Amino acid sequence: MNKVGVMPFPYPNPEHLEPLFRHEVLKLLKKGEKITGAVIENMIQLVMIQPVMNHSVM
């Protein structure tokens, strides 16, 4: 901890955040009925998106 009582935190690695961000965006789009599970599956297959949390979006 520093003098102010705040523990420094390392800057997050964008490579680790990207799959989580992608998962959340797809989940929100599906929840808002903007895309379907089939569209998500096609995106995963075509773009080779690695889903987070074992397809919990679908």
C-alpha cells in the first residue's frame, strides 16, 4: 500500500479483457433480441471467436 492507503493494481492486459468484452457485447445483443444464438454460432465459426464461459450467451 502507498501513503494514501491505496494498493496499486497492475494495468490490465487487453488480450485478457477482449474475450470478456466480446462475450458481454454478444450477451447484450442477444438479450436485446438484436441477434440470435445461430448468429453467434456463425460468428464463432467464421471469425474464430473464442467464447467465454462455455457458450453461456446462447
